[in-house]
Amino acid sequence: MSLRRRFALLATLLGFLLSALSAAAIAFVAEDYEYVIATEILQGQAEDYGLRIANGLPASLPRTQRLSGYTIDARNLPAGYASFPLGVHEDPRRHDIHVGVFDTAAGRLVFTVDLGDIEAMERHLRMFVAAMITLGTLLAGWLGWLFSGIALKPARALAEGVEALPAEPRATHLADGVSDDELGRLARAIDAYQARLLDADAREQAFLADASHELRTPLTVIQGVTDVLLDDPPDRHADVVRLQRLERGVREMRQLLEAMLSAARRTPLQAEAVAAHALLAEAAGIALAGKPGIAAIIAASGDLQLPRREALLLVSGLARRLVQPHVAGELHLRLEPDRLVLQVIDAGSDASTTTSIRAAKADVGTGSALLDRLAVRLGWRVVFDTNTQVALLFG
């Protein structure tokens, strides 16, 4: 149950309770009022007639439609009244008749009064009370729903502010826009949590910066030693092959390191106008290093608006993964209006592998976790067709 529904339910229960208590108070007052009237009428009549009879004054007990008087030994005294104790009582057979039994100077007298009009009023009052309970409960529920919606507006605004937060950590000041109460405490807790996330992200970025520097140094050393050894190759062909494999591994490690650091950075990407042919030529050169048997065929013109460094890392990384199992053939890079198609064709064979990257934020699947993260950062996705061919599309 939502918080607003809970508030409305509590308000409904409170309205029912207050209405019921008010109804009980009204019913009690009405009943007490009826008893007070009956007592005053009957006791006044009993005292008046008792004094007249005791003083020998002419007096006859009343016999009207509303009021009647009897001596305790009168033959016409209704059955059962003689056994009533002193005081005012309600006739159990007729609730509109009240019976008063009094000891006076003239002896015990019994008076009855018909309060049927008051009983009718009480019946109308009970109907009114029932309607008051029903309407009061409904009104309380409606007002509870209305007022809870107003009271929860700051909570909804706070929730919308939290939902609008970006995925990366950011300092927030949500507590500035809410009152200094429980809601303000919640907002301050969120602000403090965001601050801790920001500190943790800063430490992570500092670690990545240190790691990139420390990792580049040994890779540069290995790359330099490999280049020197290849400049003066050994006599054995097997050793040359091993050195070339080592060089390709170092180059790939460097590219993966750059992709990892680029994907992990929190700074916003800056798009710029990049010559499409030059970008694809550079990516092909990186991917085909150590692959002299594969030629690059580029079909692209015009400029592209994209982050150059990250796009170069992704395209070259995907192209390198495509050409790995091939020793000869052609790498085709073809720019279309909504996509970039990468295709490797073996020499003397129709078999090919195609990759495509499309602008989207899901369904990435480059085969490399680092390239996948980089594709997500660029807002691209990699799609494989049903023939195990991969296409590289972007918007």
C-alpha cells in the first residue's frame, strides 16, 4: 500500500472514530434530556397533587392523553406499575411511556407521561447520527487523501530529484530544498551518500591515473626491446616468429590498456569534426600492424562528429579482433549513412566476417569486456547477424 493510501486510510479511521464518538455523545444527551424532562414533569405533578390531597383541597388526579395519575391501590392502575420502585422508569412495553413512583404527603402516587413526540424526535436523531457517521467517515477519507497528497509533495519532489541523478557520482544539495524535519534528514543522508560516492570515485580515478602511468612504463620498455631485436633479427625463423608474436601482444596490450582507461574515465566525451577517411585509415593501420598480408580497403568521405580518441580505440580494437585469425586478404571499412561496416575477406575465398556498430545503449557484444564498456560509453552497440557475421553501425 502506498504511503498516500496509508494516510488516507488512517484519516478515514480517525473520521469514523470521531463521528462515532460524537454520535454516542448526542445519543446520550438526547436520552438524558428525555429522562430529565420526564422526571421534572412527573415529580412536579406528584408533589403538587400530594400537597393538595394532604391539605384536604379539592383535587382529582389527571386523566389526559399525555398525563395520568394513580394512587398505589387504585383499581385502574395499569398492571405492573405497582411493583415499580421509587423513581422514574421507562415502560418496558412502550418506550414512549415514562412511569414515576413517588412517596408524597398523601401516600404513594404513580404518574405516567406520554413522550411519544420526543421518542419520534430521537428516532429522527438516530437516523441523523447514522448519516453523520457515514458522511463524516467519507469526508475524513477524502480530506485525508487530499491533504496527504499536499503533504507528500516535498517527498515526491525529493524522489524526482534522486531519480534525475546521473549514473556517475555527483555532489547534490537536495537538503536545501526541503524542510528541516524527517524529510530534511533523508535529503541530508542522500547528500552525504553522494558525497561519499564522489570521494570514492575520485580515489578510483586517481588509482586509474597512477595505474596507467605505471603500466605504460613496462610496456614501453618491452616494446623498445622488441623493436631492437626485430631490427637485428635472429638467424632462426622460429625466433623471428616468436618476436613478431611478442610485438603484436605488446601492441594489443597497449590498445587494451588505452581502451580500459578511456572506458573508466568519468569526464564527458567531447565530440569533434573528424575526417572519416583519415580516422578509418589510422584505425586500419593500428589493426593491421604485423599483418602485412592483409590490405586495407577504405570507402569513406566527409566528416564525422564523434570523440576521436575513443572512436579510434573502438574501431581499431574491433578491426584487430576481426583480422586476428587471418594471414592474408582484405579488410574493408565502409562508411554508410547510419553505420560503419567492417569486413574481412580471405584471399581467394568468399568467406567474410562483418562487424557493425549502431548508436544505442544496449545489446553490445564485441567479444571483449573492455570494448563493450567503451561502446556503451560512446552510445554505440555491436550487432552480429545470423551468419556469425558482425556489423559495426552508428547513428
